[in-house]
Amino acid sequence: MKFTLNWLKQYLDLDLTATELADRLTMAGLEVEAVEPLFVGLDLVKVGRVTAVAPHPNADKLVLCTVEVGAETRRVVCGAPNARPGLVTAIALPGAVLPSGMTIRISKIRGEISEGMLCSEKELGISEAHQGGIMELSADLASGRDLVEALELADTMIEVDLTPNRADCASVIGLAREAGSFVGRHLTAPIAGELPALTSANLPFVVQVQAAADCPRYVARLLKGVTIGPSPWWLRRRLLAVGQRPINNVVDITNFVMLEYGQPLHAFDFACLAGGRVEVRRAMAGEQLQTLDGVTRDLNPEMLLICDAEKPVAVAGVMGGANSEVHPATTEVLLESACFNPMSVRRTSRVLGLGTEASYRFERGVDPQLAPQAMERAVRLLCEITGATAVPGGVDYREGVKPRPTITMRVTRTNDLLGLNLDADTIVRHLASIEIPAVKQADETIAVAPPSFRIDLEREIDLVEEVARLVGYNDIPTSLPMVPMCFPEQDAARLMRKRLAGIMIALGFYEAINYSFVGARHCDMLGLAAGHAARCCVPLLNPLGEDQGVMRTMLLPGLLENVRRNINFQTTDVRLFEIGKVFHPVGDAQPHEKMHLTAVLTGRRKPRSPVVHFGGALVDIFDAKGVVDAILDGCRLPQLAFVPASDGEIAAPDQFIRLMVDGQEAGQFGQLSLKVAKEFGIKQPLFYLDIDLEVLSGLPPAVIQCLPLARFPAVRWDLAVVVAEEVRAGDLVAAIYAAAEPLVEKVELFDIYRGKPMEKGRKSVALSLTYRANERTLDDATVGAVHTRLTDMILTRFKARLREV
């Protein structure tokens, strides 16, 4: 939005400079993009009066002009066709530098001395048109005066980058209203007081609005005896200063009022409106309209049009049609001042690829109450400038205008949000400075009636923002927020899930997220017995398909499908995990939801390492056990009991372990049976683990003991014994720990061997025992005594024998 400082001062007694005003507007939320002095560098351009014109002796198209410039007379060579005696024009004296960069000097033109240059508006940077030659100024201007002072050109243009919510500031009056709050003064509007009522009786035209939702208000008046011609200088000057091109007095007045009030207007040549009828309706399929820019545009039923009895004559809110434009022979003008739906105008503008000053305002929202004010202002100017006579009465359609509700504003809430201590009277005074009516209530609230021009004020928080702007953001004290120093309550389940995911990713697993809807066929593929708990599923009333007909009771089938898909794409080294819910029916109640962690691993143990180092070793059940150990350690949970079992329906008989705690199963891991793997199209060994996180989350955390760094070295002795096949290595480790020898620091299993020379049904188990004393260095005799006692205990309790070297 462009305006000039002097234009603003027409409506407001303002004693701020352009720079000060720009700073205040920016701090009030209206960002100023540019501040540009206008018509600078015209110091040596004066008002001159042509007293005589003689032919140039050496050029047919040039003339010699004698120009009176104050008390002196200058001879100027000129080629303008409108140079004539008595013409008052602009003359650039020697030494003047024009906006184009041309420097004026005394020079010879075709053999004749020229002591200056008679200038057009384009040469002086006033407009882009030559206007038929050199400038033609009012005969009342005294020669010799500075042109800038004589034409009141000295001004400053200010450009504001408006946010979409501040449609009220897309006008000079709206900006003057805002500036008034800075200096504590109210603006003086050009149209004040109550407007005359418009009656539609006995009018020579009819207006019919068929789309009230898209056109809440439509005001129209007819003017006769219009004389089309150039606008007076003051009007042209206002338009030129903000980059608008003057066209003729009627069009210039509509543009001027639009910039002044923010209300777009349109003037129709009444003689071009068939049947004296105006219809506001949606376009019909196949309709076209040639707009004022000369482009024929295809219209669609989503577009709102202004039509006469036969054809479209304008695209509502965007641009008028060439078939009804005002031209030099126009004598009767139908003036339109309307309010259109912002969404309708925005949609039409984008589809047509046509943006105008009018659509810019309508897209942001135009105050419906502006229509009659802008109409009255334009009618008065038309009567004054064009000599027109307004036909009594007019049309004021306002069926779509809705009353706006009052907003209750709480004083305490305002102060809490802004960190201020304002009273109700101060808030009311601030709001009144920008013409927002507010009334103080008895309960420390303020009743605010949002004015029609502030369509962005809908809630209490909008008013709080206005108070902040008006107080001044720089005047709001800076204070640190009062944050209570307490640790927020944490969701234990969410923390566990996050920790588990981190552990699994660190172990080289990728997380999978599968649908909770599965097919019942998965239970058959797993070979589950008819009465198995996993077969009792929650059916869906409206399944997406056969493969998504029930809620899942296990996470494993989804992961097996993921593995199959990866193997089909020749990715045979797969490690996946999923943390998700399983669902079990509970009669007519909501299903019981439990969180599980399930993981699968298959392929090589070290897929990213060279085969020469690891020989392409495949994962086995001990890798799965290691994952379980890492989970327990990472979550700081007590060690669970690893109980081998042979009743796993989906696992290989000798490769299935249950995780037990206090007699309750917390999970399981093992190797997937070859039969089940084949059902899922997997032809390589696959290991899985499944942990019930509901059980895990109920376990007390393991006690963490912090020990000092060892001052004395440790001693490691190995123990290799031959035991029966059914003896578990873990029992040997547990027995050594249970002996509670104070020198034993750690016991580790490092080898299990089966085969020759072991007899059938026997195996060799090798353990590494670490001994350490906190107060001295151990000698062999001390370690040997403890090691012998532990060896004898193992040999006796487990009917073992020492393995021969």
C-alpha cells in the first residue's frame, strides 16, 4: 500500500516526519518497506510563460520560443506540437539535471541558440506519458516560480507491506487512523455525518443480487450529464505520486476514492447496460468476457459476475469488461460500490491469473459499511469535477451484512499475557484511539464492539494484541518467565519404548512399523493349535480387506512378512524389530491392549565385515540371547530366568527358551521352526524374540552398585569340566556365584564343546573365573585354594569331571 505524507496530513493533524512516521508504523505492526522523497532534483526547473513562437530557420519541425521566466526572457528551441504563445509550461534552465540524467546546457540546435528546455511530464519524471507535448500548466501560475513549489510536488511516498489481516490499512484513511493513535488525535474524514438514505423507487435501472453469500452489499447510483476529460492537477498529482496512471476524470475519481477509503469502485457506461439492468450472479458454462486489459477470458460457474440483461459486463471484484467501459462519449455513468466475498474473489483472481488493486483489497476483506461512504464521496467528486448530476435515490442491497457479536475482554487476562499492569480505563482509552468502541464493565471486564472495518478482530486475544501494539512493544518490560523448578511427570511406558528402540538400533536392528490390522490366516501359517490364545482375535466390522480383517494378537507375523519381502529383494541379512500393541478380546468390553517388543534376525552375524575374518558365520540362538541380555542391561532390569522348553509351537524343539520371572512368563526367544518359516517363504534359519513389556515394566529396577576403581591386578583362571548334556552352563555359573567366595569378581562362559573325545550325552563347558582382592595383590597359593574349593563343589554337585588337556 502506497501513500504520501501530505495526502495523509489532509485527514490528520500530524507533526511527524516521514521517517518518524515510518518507524512508528513499523513498530505498530505495519511494516514500512520504502520511504522515498518525490520529484527531487528539479531545483532549476521553473514555471515559464511562452510569449512568442517563431519558425526555426533551419528545421521544419522545430520552433523558436520566447519564454518569460520571472523577470528574464529566454530563447528556447522546441519541437513540441503544442508550443504556442500564452502557454504556461515547465522550463529547465541551464545546469538542471533531469531524472533521466540529462544535463541542460546552453547549446546550438540546428544553428540557433537554446537557453534551456521546455519539458514534458515524462522528462521531469512526473508521469510516463508526454501528454501530447510539453506540460500545460494553469494560466494563473506566475512565471519564474519553482515548479516543485508551484505544483506542490514536494512530498514523500511511503510504502507499507500489509499483512493479510489488516485490510483496513489498505487505504490512506485507514493508515491515518493508525497514525492518529501515535499523536493522540482523531482523523477528519472527507465524508462526515449521516449519509442520505437511498431509495430505489422510480429508478431507471434495476439491481438484482442472486448470490447474497458472495455479495453481501451492493450500492449503485446513476449520474447524468457527465463530461469525460482530464482530471484536475490535484487529483492527477495524488495518483501519480503512488504510481497510478491517470486515465480520465471518471476513472481517476474511482481510483482516488479506492486509495482514500479502501473501497474499490467501478463506473459503467449506462448506455452499454442492456435493459438498464444489473445482475450479480455466477457465470454460466461457456461464457466469456473481454476485460479492460483487452484479453478475452473464459469464465466458469465458480466465478461471480456483474451482468446486464444480456451479457457479463464485469468480473466481480477483479476487473470490468471492455463492453461497458467509460469512453470519451460517455454521458451517463452507473457507479458501483460493492462488497464481495474474499474467497470468491481470491479464487477467481487465481484462476484467471489476474490481480488488480481491487482484487488485492477484496481478497483481504472490505468493510461492508464502507460501500455507501465511498459512494457518497465519489458522487460528490463526480458532480464537482465532471459537471454531472446525480439521479435522486439509488440501490443499497445489504441482505448479506451480518451483525458482529460483542467481545468480552478481561483486564486480568490482558495483563497476564502482556506482563503489564493496565487498568480498564487505560485499555478503553487505547482502543478508542483507533476507533474501537469499548465499555468498562463492573466485573473488571470490557465489552468491545468490533468496528466493521476491523474484520480481523474476532476473539479476546485479538484485542490483547491491539493493546500491545498501542502501548508499544518497546514499552513492554522484559521479564523472564516464572518456571517452577520441578521435574515434569514422565510417562514410564513412553520412556521404556524410547530406551528399547535405542538399544535395538544400537545392536544393528531396523525398526518396522506394521499395520495393527492383520489376516486370520497368519495363525494358520504359524501352525497354532485351535485353542491357542493368539487365535482369539478382535474382528473388525468394516475391514479394508481379507488381509486386514482382525486386530493382531502377535507382532511376529508382520515381521516375518517383512523378512520375506527383503529376501525376495536379495537382502538376506535382516535384523528387524517392532514395538507395538497386541489386542486380546475381553467379552463385550474394550479389547485388552498390551505392548510387546518383537525382533527377528537372520543371515550373517557380521554382514558388513569381510568374510575372510568371520567366515560368513550365521546368527544362532546365542545371538538372540545376547539381544535379550542387552535389553535387560540397558533397561537396568534384574536378570530373568532362561528356561529351555520344547513345547513352543512355532519354534524348533531344541532351540526354544522361555523368559521367566517369579513363575510368570515375560517372553520367549528361539529359532523359528522350518515348517513355519517355509509357510512364510523363508528358506534360511531365522531367530526371533518376543517380550511382554507390560511384565517388564512391572519389574523393580536392578540395584546399581558403584565400586571404586581397582587398585590391584586381577587374576584369571579357567575351569573346564565335562558334564551331562542336560546340565546348563548357566547353572554352573550360578553355583559359583552362590558359593559367595569374596575373591571371585566375575564368571564368564567362553566355550561349550561336543564331540570326540566326549562320550555321547556329555559336553565340555569352559568357564573363566576372575579373582581380585581390594587390599592386596593375590598370589598363586591364595587363588589356588579358592579355585580348588570351587572346582570340588562343581565336580560334586553336577557329577562332573575335569576335562583332560
